[in-house]
Amino acid sequence: MIWRTHMAGEPTKELVGTKLVLAGWVARRRDHGGLIFVDLRDRSGVTQLVINPELAPEAAELAHQIRNEFVLRAEGMLVARSPETVNPQMSTGAVELQVQSLEIVSRSTPLPFQLDEENVDETLRLRYRWLDLRREKLQRNITLRAQMVGIIRREMEAAGFLDIQTPILFKPTPEGARDFVVPARLQKGRFYALPQSPQILKQLTMVAGFDRYYQIAICFRDEDLRADRVQEITQLDVEMSFPDQEFLFATMEQMYARIWREALGREIETPFPRMTYAEADRRFGTDKPDTRFELELEDATELTRGSEFGVFKNAEAVRFLRVPQELSRGDLAKLEELAKEWGAKGLAYLVYDEEGEVRSPIAKFLSEEEFSLFRSDPGTTVLFAADAWPTTSRVLGALRTHLGRELGLIDEDAFTFLWVYDFPMFERDEDEGRWTAVHHPFTRPTVAWKERFHDDPEHALAHAYDLIVNGNELGGGSFRIHEPEIQAKVFELLGMSEQEQRSKFGFLLDALAMGAPPMGGIALGIDRMTMVLAGEPNLRDVIAFPKNQAGVDPMSGAPSEVTQEQLDELGIRVVEQPG
Ligand code: ASP
């Protein structure tokens, strides 16, 4: 017995008159004056089965029991549909299988939701993920993801990178998140940490002489979840010795070009444009600018030093956006609310109406000189942020993105890739009042900052870069410190005592002291890449078995309790029972 001769998406006119066997799921059953029609679905598509009680009485008898999502095996003759029943939307729409024998292979209990139902509650979908995954959109997303990973592997291998697997049970690897820890039964009271990234390990493969490493790596970050965050991130992780930034960027660009070509049939332009962090911040108010639309931030700080308008005069920075639309009072009130959420104290504005007349509560305070800078075309609204520089960036950057979307300024069909580089090396953790690494502590300073980063950590630049597409960060990387003294100096600047350096990173410092080559690399998020590629706004819908926003898997119930014996074996006492 064979299960099937063809996939359900395959039958076309050329096969008419052949005997086929198909197997798959019932997408729909319709009874029509004695004839029974079944849409039989598998991964490749759908074929219509016709069961005629006169030709196949046994099959017709059985067909009455069929419900959605039963698994069937059907044998029959492929016939052409009568012209009026041809469905040009379906690849198999010109044919149907005239069933001769039918078998119900598996039955289904009543479904918790129909596969074609819209807006099904996400928890319910996750609870029955195996059903949810049968839907066309999820089949497409997961297939696209697999296709993309296939291309990535082929490209990386062609460029001479070796796939090297690194351990999941390891030691804390800092990427700025909390660690997941795993108790070690054989060493009671000790814990492994799941890697937040294979960063240190990939550097060690370079010290070990492997020259070019890659891995499709899972990274575990115990973060508070938001809509766009998961705790298990998959990334393409890359490292090379004697790094050549042009080669690295070109390899990634070629890989993306091939993914876009093969998966979407789209040509993307390479090389990708590049922009320093400082420029991105100045022009777009963010380190991940969406360059699908123009709208840039402008700076009025100089000019407003002597302003009559106290808010401008006293602010560290005064910057503005010229929005190409005459916004109403209602719009402005809503925008002010948003601006406040992003940290603004208020939202000053000038509205130039269609006649070019200005409408604004602050107009009376502004000088001719100020007006000459702000004056805009009729039908423009000028929105201001007057605050500390980073706040003006945050507020106007977010307003820009918001308005780009709201006002339809974005070319939704475009893909704009962008490298952002020369990031600051450190930032101040305001809560703890100490320096933290913007990328990670293994990132080297730029050549210009190599000798003096510790004298002026606030301004020191890192040899680090991010790759952005349409305002989404796909990932980032850096060149690394291969000199143990410099590494120790960075650790020291981050407030780590010598003892702490030894206990946390002694093995890395030792390795760097035994002939470490210069090295650099990158990591690119596979989940996010799939979202962009699939045009899928929901991060969880590009992951086969995601957890919900509380980090729970509604399907299996994980995380779950363990038995007292297991706890005893591990030497662990639970002090707070789950609520
Ligand atoms: N380890 C970094 C990350 O996971 C990427 C890199 O520097 O290669 O974000």
C-alpha cells in the first residue's frame, strides 16, 4: 500500500485521466444533491475530491462521517472540472479527483476553532498550536523561515565559515539580560547558565584557530516580555579571525540579497548604505532609522539660545520635525499624549494652514529669526522637542516613526537596509551610577579611541555596527578585544574587581593571553528576519512553538513544578510556591 502518489497541490490538467492517490486533511466538506465534495489539504495545497454515491457507494457512505481535519486517503481518477466550476484562484482549480475508494485514516475531536476563523484568541491558538500551525499563514511563515535558514547555511559555507556547535549548559555570558540558570545535580548548589549568546565561545573558536565560525544559535535571555520579545532568540552567529569589515559586510549583504531573491523574488540593492550612530541620532533620533521615508529632525538649539520663549531658551536642545500636513487640534492633543509617554514635558507646535498662516500658542514669543528657520510650506505642522538631547531624540524619533505610519509616508513595498556604525562604547546606568557596555564588554574601541577610551568613556566609540531594515534592528556585531590588558581595562572600567574578572572571565583572559588573533563578527536575529521577510507583525507567528508573553507555553503548561524527589536530588528548596 502506498499512502500517496502526489501531493495535494500538484494535480493539474496534465494529469487528467491518471489514477492518483492523495492523503491529507479535510479542509471542508460540502454535500450537493447527492455528491459530496471534500477539499483535501496538505502542505503543498488543496485538491477537491468528488464522491459520487453512484460510482463509489462505499466511499459515499463513509464520507458522511467526515468532519473538518479528519485525515483521509483517497484513490481515484483525476478529471477536468466542468468549465463553470473551474476555480482560477487555486493551482488545482481546473481538476478534481473522482474518488473510487476512501479511507478515514484518523479522526478529529470537535475543533476548538476553525482553521479559517479570523481573530482567534492567541492563548487558544497556542494551546492547540498543532492546529494553528496547519493554517496557511503559519505554514507559509515556517516554510519561509526554513527556506531562509537553508540559504544562510549555503552562503556561510560557501564563504568558508564552519558550523561549530557550542554548549547550551554554560556560564553566564553577558548580553545585558538576566540569565536562565539550571541547577547542576552533580555539583549541588551550583548552576549552569544558558548562554545569552555564544559570544565568548565563538571568540574561543577563533583563539583555537578555526578562522571562520558560524552557527544558527539559540540564545536565552530571561527578559520581561513585550510584544516584540521572546526569551529564546535564534540568531545567525558569526565570527572571523583577522577580520575584514568589508568582507564581513559584503558576505551578509550577499546573503540577504539571495534570501530576498529566492524567497521573495525581489532584488535588493547592495552594498547597503552606511551611517554613523551620531548621524542617525541627529537626523532620525534613533539608532535604527526607518529610511523608507524622508522626514528628518532639524536642530534649532543654536538659534534659540536667546529665545523669548523660556522653554526653548532653557532647554539643552531644541529640535523639531516638519510634518507635511496641517494637523488639527485633536491630532495635536493626541500627539502630545504620546510625546509625554516617551518622556516629553509637552509638545510645542506651529501649524501653517493652507493659506500659509501660522497658528500656534507659542508664535507670540518667537522672533523673526526663529520664524525664518521654522517657516514652512502651507499645510505643514512643525513639532518641537525642547529637553535634554537624548530626550529630544527619543521623543522626535518616536513621533517620526508614528507619523510616518499614521500619515502614510512610508513606502510599504520598500526594503531599506542600513548599516549603523561607530556606536558609543559605554553608557551610564543611571540606577547604579556606573558604566555599562553598549554592545558587550568584549567589543573593542575604534582605532582612534584605543589608547584613551578609559580617559573619556562617555565619548569613546566602539568598533561596533548594527544592521537595520525598515527601522528594525536585524542584529549587530563588533570587532573584539584580543589583547588581555585591554580586556582587563574594560572590565575594570565596568566596575569589575580583579577577583570578579578572574571568577567570571578568567578563562577568556587566559585564552587571550595565549596567542589570540584579532577577531570580529556579528549576530543576526532569525526571528526578526523572518518577520520582515514574511511581512508578519506578530513575532510569535514566525516561531513554531513560542511561549506567550508571560513566558508560559499554554500547550504543555511549561514551566511546571517538579517533584519533591527531583528537588531533593538537586538540593533545592522552593521558598515561594507558584501562585
Ligand atoms: N553576541 C552579540 C549578540 O548576540 C553579537 C556579536 O557581537 O556578534 O548580540
